Amino acid sequence: MRLQLLRIKKRRRGERVKIVDFHCDVLCKLLLDERLTFQNGKAGALDVTYERLKASETILQTFAIYIPQSMNGRLEPILESLDRFHQYVLSCDEMVWVKSAKDLEACVRDDKIGALLSLEGVDGLQGQTPLLRTMHQLGIRAAGLTWNHPNWAADGAMEPRGGGLTEKGRLFVKECNKLGILVDVSHLSEQAFWDVADLTAKPVIASHSNARAICDHPRNLNDEQIRRIIGMQGMIGITYVPWFVSKEEVVTVQDLLLHIEHICALGGEDHIMLGSDFDGIDRYIKDLTHPAEVANLREALLKHYTASQTEQFLSGNALRFLSMQLPNE
């Protein structure tokens, strides 16, 4: 399966590089405002739309289920978000629901836009393992234990006490490993990160985090964390959140490249992917405000890296990783 997938995705001369983006929050906006539409919507209402994904030549977009704090802790908003995913996203003709390596292979082969589901914070599962199994049955293929704050599973990156995993959190990680759900460490406290790293039997992802050595923010990864993710063959999603990229008032694509360069210097060239956080931010990197503008990132990368390296950062690494980590069927 894996070799076949990689053979299918080889780029023909002159063909633009495809994009994989491992994090956006469009489902949250669709949950909060039923007037919004994912296809043929009002310009500016959403960052990520069907038309923009198509224009950017996106081959896979991960749709995070993030529940705002005012609605958090309940299962119903998660189920409503899943409904929005089916009602708005999968209703588009060229969107393919990716739940397995076989789905991913078909998506690449047929040049469709894949849609993967992740869960950003598990508060609504209320510590119940059967609900995690239900989420897997409903198509969730990646999960972050918490957002920035503490919950029943772990402390988040912005919690001052900096605690680690709870006992239920440890059981959650083990069950994710068993089910084939990727564990996402992006929002964890440092202690919780190391608890996960020491416990997990599978590679982890940081779906949307940058390098703390370049921009000192609690949501970014320090060098030791980056090396650990690389060592376990995990993936790091370079994110476009301006305040994770630079402390400057105006943040540019060149600032973003500094994070890629730093992770490469730590040995992470094969472990870099993209995790935009579009629709989860209200301020943007200059000329990188929606998927169609990822072309500007592509052009900047080609000035500093080979075409092969650029392709790996934009999609190749993520496709290779998912072909190995998603369930076969």
C-alpha cells in the first residue's frame, strides 16, 4: 500500500505541488453560524472554502472539531460538528472522506480533495473510553487531549501549574494507540507532552506548532521536544498563527521559513508538514490569509530549497506518514 501510494503521487514535470494542511477550524465557524456555507459562500466569511482548496491544489485538508469554551464539556456540540462536516464539506462533489490508507490512496489517484477529521480537545468525551471508540467509528483519526486549558485528561500549554497526564489521560493515549487514532501534542503542557512521549507506542503529531527557539511562545515546541518527535518518526505541522511565528507586528512568509530552517537543522526535514490554523485566527501572516495564498509559501520555499524538499514540506512527508499510520481499510 505505502509504496503504491508514493508511486501514484510522483509529480509530472511542470505540475504544481499539491498541498496537505493538517489543521483548520472551519467546522467551529460552521457550528456557531448556520448562515455560513463551505461552498459558494460569501467572500471573507471563511478562510477555508471548497473553492479555495481547489484553487490551492490541496490534496488533503484536516478538519478539526474544536468546541468553544462556552459550549465545552458536552458531547452534543461534537456530534453537531460532525453533522456540519457531512452537511457542508462532504456534500461537495470532489471532497473524499479519508478514514484509511486506502481512502488516501484513492484520493491521490483520482486527484480529489481528501477530508480528514480530528478532535481538538476531548473535554466532551467526559473521560469515557466507549465514547472515544465511538469517535473512531464516526471517523475521527487524530485527537489532541486538551486545548490550552486543563481538563480531565491533561493540562494545556497555557495552564500555569504545568501538570501532566491524568490517569484517565494515560488510558486515553493507550486507547488511541490501540484504535489507530493519532495523538496530537500541539496544545499540551510540556509535562503532558513528555508523559505522552514516554507512554505512546505510536508516533505523535504536533498538528500546528512552530519552533520555540525562533519565537518564544508556550504553544511552540522547544528543541528537545522537536528532537523527540523526530526520533519517534512523528510529524510537526508548521502553523501560520502570526504570534507563533514572530514577535513583530507585521509577520511575513520569510519569518515562517525560519521555523522550517530550524527544524531542518535539528534533523527534521522528513518530519515537516503544514498546519495552517486557518479559521482559528483573526490575524494573518502577510500574503498568507487563506489556502489559495499558500502559493506564496510555495514560491518562497522554492527560493531556498530544492523542488523535492519543497514537495516534501507541502505534502510528501504528510502523505507518507499517513499512508503508514492510518488503518489500511
